[in-house]
Amino acid sequence: MKLTILGCYAATPRTFTNPTSQVLEINNHVFLIDCGEGTQVELRRNKVKFSNIRHIFISHLHGDHSYGLVGLISTFRLLKREAELHVYGPKGIKEIITLQLKLSNSWTNYPLYFHELEGKESKLLYEDDKVTVETIPLKHRIYTNGFLFKEKAGPRKLLINKAVEYKIDVSLYKSLKMGKDVVSNDGKTIPNNLVTADPDPPKSYAYCSDTVYYPEIVPQIKKATVLYHESTFLDENQELAGPTKHSTAKQAATIAKQAGVKTLILGHYSTRYGNINLFKEEALTVFDSVELAEDGKIFNF
């Protein structure tokens, strides 16, 4: 599982920082999460191949999370894209994008599908044989969802030396990976656990931005491999968090601790702060596995 941070600051773009956008690569999928201004520039800078993006997830319709979307969709058109594109986001996102495309006479030459969201309960958005994606209902000034990406359990690991030792035909290896017992070349039934090992534990990624401190999400994100949680403010400015429906670094760490996640990544920093290391220092007083998002930073899990 690989996470590329394209932008991780709140509000407005600056010459040296970008608003929110990131790319999650999980089990051979490439998902774009949020699309603030400058996203397509950062995709190029980070050498993310445009054609690999088939699904875009927009948490909410504030500009620092969505104003780069129509530009990216238009660039896909100019690049003669043919593959379909699926956009998941709050109700209204289709109207916003299609109006811009209509008035600029820039209809896509590829299939573009919108999946609009409006419910307050978690919803399964995407599923195949490898991953699932579901919404994490958040509490912000406008309708907002986070997203939970989860791998499905993979096949069992074949122990080749053991398979050879027990005289198992190569044609049965697929059955072994599926967890089945097999019959060896000399007619003996070989229990699966003698020749295979458990697969790696499935990984999961919980993306939570933007939201006020909201413990209601804890049951859904329990034991996540990685939690990205907004930390717009430091604790010294906690009085700003409530009215703006944002969180502090300490509150993000509290959510991580309550959920028992493995790693917390902080982001969505207010540009009022000159040193983002202060966010990590504050979070470490509550939770002991904290990373800082930074534009262009890549995490491998």
C-alpha cells in the first residue's frame, strides 16, 4: 500500500504548498482522493500516470478539496482518454462539473460517471475481488465524507519446498492457494496447512478530512493500518476548531488512540503555522505512532 501526498494544507494554494489531494495505490488500484487546485500539476511532478486513475473520491465541495477536478477532467479529454472515469462525491458535484463542461463546450470524449452521495450512514461505494471502499460520515460545515479503503484477504502462501516434498502436482497449486486440501501423486490427502502459510494481513486506509472532533467514527475505523486525520489547528487554537468544524492535532491523536490504528498521519494544516513539526509534537503526547503529511511525501506500508 502506497500513499502519495500531492497536497495537505488547508484553504488557499501557495507557491510552496498545495491544498488537499492524494493518491492511494492499494492492491493494484490507483485511487485519487480529493482534488484541490494544482492536483494535475502535482500528479505530473510525482510521475503518477493519468491513465491509471479510474476512480476519484471527493470528500466535500469546499474549494480546497474539489476546485482542481474540472481541470483534471478536461485534461483527460485533451489527452484523448478512452477509459471510463468514476467520480464519487456529494450531491451537486455532477451539476457543478457538467455546467462547466457545457459552457466551455468541453464535453468528455470518454465515459464519465458520477456517483452522488447524500446519506448520513456509511455506504459501500466500490467493491471487487481485491478491495472495498466505503464512506466514513464526518461532521463539517457542509456535507462531508471520509473514505475507508480495505484490502480483501489474499490467497494463502504456497510453500514450494513443502509442495515438492509431499509430491503435489503443479496443477493443484491454485487449489492450495484457495485453502483446499489436495491429493498427492502417491494418493495421499495432504492437509492444506502443511504446505501453505497464512496470507499477509489485509491493509486498510482511513481518510478523514475535514471534520470536527467526532468520536462516532471510531467503531468504523478500528484497527486500521493507517489513519489520515485532519489537524487544522494546534491545541493553543482549539477555540477555532469548534466554530469552523475542524480538529486539532491532539484531537486527531485521540481518535487514533481510541480506534487502535497502527499509524496516524496528520494533515490539512492551517497556513497560520510556520512549523508543522509542532503538530507531531502535540500528537505524540497522546499517540505514539505519528507521521506528518508533506507535499510530495510518499508513504509505503
